[in-house]
Amino acid sequence: MSVAPGPLRRWVLAARPRTLPAALVPVVVGTALVRPASIEWINSLLCAVVALALQIGTNYANDYSDGIRGTDAARVGPFRLTASGLVTPRRVRNAAFATFALGALVGLLLASRTSWWLVAIGASALLAGWFYTGGPKPYGYFGFGELFVFIYFGLVATVGTAFVQHETIPVRAWWLGVATGAMACALLEANNLRDVEGDQAAGKMTLAARLGRRRASWLYVACVVGVFVGTVLARQPLVPLVALVAYAPAIRLAFSTRRGRELIPLLQFSARAQLLLGVLLATLLSAEPYWR
């Protein structure tokens, strides 16, 4: 019988640390589009806090909403606060709201330093984070989770971070947003592939659940192809070659006959690949003499 995590560790686990590269990588890449000497470090830090707050808040909101619906009753993935019974649903919901509130406050500070248009974008991100699995008709239950992840943890995070440097958007920021969004979607698919059978039984029809275990493997490959496309169009030809090697273990596992708990390493492989590619992109971009 497994030992229940302690009071602090249970909250850390529920924040799903392996998903956090989805928040940090686009911020790092967006920042690296600027010459190192002209980076607005405070704005970049504020972007990182907002992105992390959105990611962790969404994870807590997902924990709460799936928990009260019973979706997590037979979940084989990471620890869940609500489903475990160790924390009341109300406390989990309040933690999600508090984390979103922190992101909103930091976002307001960022907007005051740059552009108030960021308030509308931030508000839409917070609503999208809650209604992913919350509300009467959560869009994550109808196969639109990838769209949310691609937009907010790809395009918005990367382009937004580039914008708050000097309120200018280099064209390549959009293509790099495609790449980081595809990486984040691969992270999501790592979760959804593992949970296909449980989600189907609970009526949570993610794209992976709709396609089924075997066909959903190609959805993971499509995310990796998105990384190739985005980085090639951003004129970073070395990155797709590294991405092919970095994602190879995950692709092999996705196309294996393993199911459920046996697919847990897929998330680790995906997070590791995203971190590696994020560091590589930041290094290559920072070495360039000017924006392109």
C-alpha cells in the first residue's frame, strides 16, 4: 500500500511539475528573440510568473473539476488532490482561484508597464484555464484541449513575451509560437494517451479518447511535426534534427502496445524534450546579432 504524500508534497504533486515546461519554454524563447543587452528582464520575469500561474491554476482547476465529476476515480496518472480524498474539493477550488488571482495581479502589473491590451488577453486565458474542465460543458471534454494549449502556451506566451520587450513583434515570434505550442500539445497528448481508457469510460472525450489508443499515437506524431514546421519556418534548421532525436523515445513508446500506467514515462520523455529544445532555441537565438 502506497504512503500518502505529506501536506506540502501533495500540493506540489498536484501542480504537476512535469507539465511546467509548457509555461516556461515559450517565455524563454520569446525573450531570446531580443538581443541579450536589450532584454527587459523584469517584464520577462513577470511573463514567467503569469505563465506559471496559468499552468498551475489550470492544473488545480482540472483536479477539482475532474474530481467532483468522478473522472479521476480510476485515473492512473499523477497524484490528484480531490480524487484522493486528502483535500476537500472546496480547498482545491480555492487554490485554483488563488493561483489565477496571482496571475491576474502580476498580469496587471505587466500591462501597466507595457500595454493595457494585455488585460483582455490575460482575462481570456484565465477563463480558458477554468472552463477547460470546469463549468457545465467543459471544452476539454469535447476534444478542444489542444486548441487551448496551442493558443495560450504557444502563440500567446511566445509572441506576448516578445512583445513586452519593446512592444514590437518580430515575424519569427509567430513561427516559434507554433513550435512551442506544438511542444505543449505533445505534453498534453502524453497525458491523454495514458488516460484514453479511463477518459472514455468517464465520458471525457479528448481527441485521444475519440481516436482510441492506436490512432491517437499519430496525434502525438502530428505535434512533433508541428515542432519541425515551426522551427524550420523560424529559420532554425538545427532544431528539427535535435527534436527528432529528443522525441524518439516518446514516439517509440506512443506506438508500443503499452497502455495506462505503462505510459507514464511518456510525460517524462515529452517534458525532457521540451526543456532541451527550449534551451537550444534560446541559445541559438541569443547568439544572433539582431532580430529577424
